[in-house]
Amino acid sequence: MAVQEARGGTGAEGDHEGGCACGDCPHGAREGHRRAVAAFLRRRDEFAAGQGLPAAVAHSASASRQWVSEELTQRAEAVAERGRAEGEVWLARLWLRTLYGVWGAVVVLLLAEALTAIGAGWTAARTAGLLAALVVAGALTAACRFHRERGGALAPVIGEDQRMSTSRTVAAGWVLFLGYAVLLLAVRLAAASGHAERDALISGLGLARGAGVVTVLAVVCGIAVLVRRVVSVRILAQRLQKVPAHRPRVADLLTDDSGRGAFADIQYVAISAVALAFAAVRLARRPDQLPDLPWGLAVVVLISAATYLAGKYAEGGRPAILSVVRARDIGDLDGPIRTGDDIEIRGTGFVPPGAQAAEWLSRTVVRIGAVDVHVPLVPVTGGFRNPTDGVLTVPVPADVEPGAVEVQVVTAAGVPTNRYTVQVTE
């Protein structure tokens, strides 16, 4: 329904210009998703204000709540479909952007070498640096071409949850830098004519001079592999909840799955960027050897990597039910839980990080005895009152047998909570 509303008024725009909302071009996918989101938000706020309810359900609070929830769920699924289509189109076009970025960096390097050569003159080291950059850019161009459907050269740093991985991005930065440094030395070695010059270049690859940068490379690559293993194991053990994103964003490098800034990620990216900048300056000053990263700076990077890894171990946790009580409106009498009553489930972790959208909220299920009850969406202006991360409200269906009944929540990520026993009376 949201898709139909989003398409309303577009007409037959075969040229894909203006307000195109089809899925056949990048602009159309983006515009279609934007319109579907706008239509959903407008409808949600109308329901929150009590508008748009059919007369057949307006007389019953429970019936109107169920109807609104079903209507919003259908619209949320349509919005999610539009979002996935836009994400696929955006990802397929990303390889061109990465290609422009790669060759733009080569142009910047050429301009920097040309400007610094004024007065000092053009040297063989500058030529070797430019040739090494061309080789690296050519390899990245081939990677962009081969992985053009998955983000081009950025495909290796995009995780399985469609977010950019901080650990992989940092490791990829160090790998590219060290690969460029070795290529620079290889080009200079190939062009060297004297034995003394060749011996000096070979000694520049010695571990004594590059021990710091080699150690940092080994640690960040190990962190990238270990973090992937840690996340996979915690997901399988149901100690970490993960839901996929529509598409990767650069902000993923500095935030958690909810989009909030993460200290462990920010400090890891910042310190690694500073260390890389220092190593690049050292390489520019001494292009005849691997950059001799001081051990003090190397240790700082290692501490940053350890902090990031500890943060990955500490994040997440299983959702848990702390208590279940009978929900009571103002003016209602107190009493036991009966079939047809609303129960309020209090706990933590009911909404996984990144699952605040309606499409994920609608997948939250409460298992009452042998009956699965989908948590109704209760809109308020600007969001939803139900479900929330700490409180869920659901009705007790008539199919629930009186007596001791176990209540369990299954989140949108598929992770179940502990079982909590309540007494249901006739």
C-alpha cells in the first residue's frame, strides 16, 4: 500500500527524471524509498492522533489497536522492500565512486609530488612513488570491476550485516599502505644501477627498521579476523543480536548498530588514522626503507586495538524478562491476569540495536504458553509506544489455558528470552 501511495502522481515517466519513483534507475529507487517513508510516517502520525480509523473498529480499543498494528505492519513491509531495492542499486553504483576516489588519490599524489619538486627537482624516488601508486590503483580498479555488484573495492570491508566493518577497514588501510611501500622499494630496486644502492634498498626492508609497522600490521589483521570470529560465535550463542542494514554507510565505522557513536570504534579509527599519517610522512621523507614507526606510537596503536577488541567482547547480551504484570488502564479495578487482558512484560533487550524501524518492531513475538502473539504496534507522534526495548504490552489470547503459563519473548533478531511463569485465571 505504501508503494502504491508512493507512486501516486508520478505518471509514466519513462525518462526517469523529476519525480521518478520506479526501481529501474538509481534516482527512481532513491525517490521511491523516500516517498514510501514519507507516506508511512504521515500515516503513522495520523493513527497516533486517532485519525483514519474505520467506523467498524473505532468503537473497540482492542480492535482498533489490532487494525492499526496490521495496517502499519503492511506499510512497513512495503517501505522495507523499497529500502532494500534502493540499497541494492546504491551498492551496485558504489564501485564507480570508489573508482573515482582511487584515481583521484593518484592525481593528488601527482600534484603533491609536482609541487614539492619545485626547487628540489624531480627525483627517481618521485617516479617510483608515482609508478607504485599506478600499480596499486590498477589493482583496485580490477577489484572494483570484479566486485561491482557488491561495492567495488569496498566489498571486503562490508560485513555480512551490510555495514562497513571498522576492524576490516583499519586492516585494509594498513595493508594498502604497506603494499604501496613495498612496491615503491621494488620499483626503486628495479631501477637501481649500482650495487651500493641496491644493497641499501634491500637493507631498508630489514625487520630491524620496519619492526614497528610490521607488528602493527600483524595485530590489526589479526584483530579483523578475530572480531569476525567473536561476532559469529556470540550470534550463534545468542549473546549478540544482529539485524542487517539496508546499505553500508561511512558512519558505520564510528557507530554501533543503532547509529550511536561508539567509543571503542572511534578511538580505534582515530588512532589508526594518525599512525598511518605519521607512517606516510616517514615514507615520504625516507623512501629507501620501510617507514620506521616508533615503538611508542606502535604500542599506542596496539593498546587502541586491544580496547576495540574488548569493546566487541563487552557489547550485546541476551534479552531478559524481569517481570510480567497485568496492564491496567486508569479507572480499571485491580485483579488477576485473565484471558483477554493486556499484560505488560518488563525487561531489557527486547529491541535489538538497529531494529527501531517498524519493519523490525513488527517481528517481535511473545510466546504465551503454546500461543505466539505478535506484539502490536502502538504509534505515537514521532515513534512507537509499543514495543520498546524495556516494555512490551500484549493481550492474552483466549486460546491460552488457565493456570501456570510460561511467557517468553522472541526478538526481531530471533533471540528468545528466559521463560517467566505467570498465573492466568478464568
